[in-house]
Amino acid sequence: MKKKDNPPKLNRVAEVLKAQGRSQRWLAEKLGISTNAMHNICSQQSQSLERLFEIADVLGVSVLVLINDDYKPEQKKS
């Protein structure tokens, strides 16, 4: 069986939560979403720019802090 590749790391939500000593469950409660939905955000399975702005507001950081600036999408071959 082929191993699934890890999804690209588009956000740093999990890292910021850890740095602030907060849990995914805490953030999910603040946002009014399920812990499963929060897990999907932190594990890069779900991406929403609108949700990142909400998360940034709750965490008291700029949305730029949550965006992984090291991510470079693959170039399409012509």
C-alpha cells in the first residue's frame, strides 16, 4: 500500500497554539466549531482564509503570523 504524502504546510496554527500554551480544543470552543474541524485546520486538511482571520483575532496575532511563508506551491509544467 502506498503511503500518503503529508499535505503541504499552509498554516502555522498548531505552532502558534503550542507557543501560547493553548489547546486545539480551547480554540475550537472559542470559534464555535467542533474539535474535529479544528484538528483538520491544524493538520492542513482544511484551509479557509476567512477562518484564519477568525483564528488570528482569537489568538491576538496578525494573520501573517499564521501563514507559512516557507510554503511554495509546485510550479505547473508547461
